[in-house]
Amino acid sequence: MYLVYAPEGGEEQRWEYKPGRLRVMEMEAIDRHTGLAYGSDFKVALLKGQTSARRALLWTFLRRQHPTLKYSDVDFYDDELRLERTKSEVEAAITELENVPDGDLSPEDRMAALMVLRQQLAKARRTPGKSGSLAERRHDYAVDIAALLHIPPSEQDRLTVDQFELCCSQVDKAREDMRKHST
């Protein structure tokens, strides 16, 4: 996972965040400033986007370059700081979500979460100048096509390229509508 800080008018900075690779002093400082236990609560809060968790992690990485930086001096606009998962992390999250028992998660919540994860996966796979193979695209869109358009994966293989592209554009529109309504 990466913490990406892109301050307005400044240069983007990127740090690889490995939860098990912070020093004890850093973890204790995070505990003190957020009131969250680093070993459990902090990690969950960070993934949920809690502001104090995001701020504390940014402060931790910035202090490695500027040891005298105060926590109170770390200020940013919401859209200047983001967490980016690696491709393998997103794939693992999708697998984990797909294995959650039906009674533990509503179909709507599952579909919404899978759509968000599929968007993240598409971004993680994207290489400048490359759109990915048809097989990769079929894999990336299979769950959303099944959920939104009620076309089971077994029938998706029979779609022509044009039909598949039409399905993808409908899924993309639904994803965009969902993104607009969630902000």
C-alpha cells in the first residue's frame, strides 16, 4: 500500500506503507496523537479514511525527512492525501469480500463494495498507453456485469466484443453515478 501526498502547488510524494514496518517510537507516537491502538484500531481507521489516522501516517513519513516537524504543523486538503492499494492487495480484498457469507452482508453493500474494489483494481492495473487484453477486461468486469446487468459469468463468454464493450460502458456509467452519489 502507498501513501500519496500531492500538496497543491507542490511535488507529489509517495511512501510505501507496510503496517509491520514502523518503528516502535513511530507506533507509540501514532497511538498518542490519534488515541487509536496502532496494532488494531489505527489500521482499520486508516483503511476507512479516518482523518486523524491519515494525518498521523503522513506526519510519520514526513518526520523521517524532517525530524523536528510537529504534528500540529501537518495540514492538508482532503484530496491531497490518498492511500493506494497495490494490485495484489485489491485482488485479495475482492476475494475476501466474495467469501463473506451471504447473511453477513447485504447484496447491495456487496455490490457497492465490489464496484469500488474493481475500480481500484482497474486503476492499479492500468499502464500508460495500454488498455489491457480482452481477457483481463473480461475478468475485471465479470462481477459487475453479473450484478448490474444480470448476465452470469457463464453467459458473458458468449458475448461478442461489441456486446461486451457495450456492457463495459454501462458498468462504467453505473460506477461513475455511484461515485458521484457517494461524494
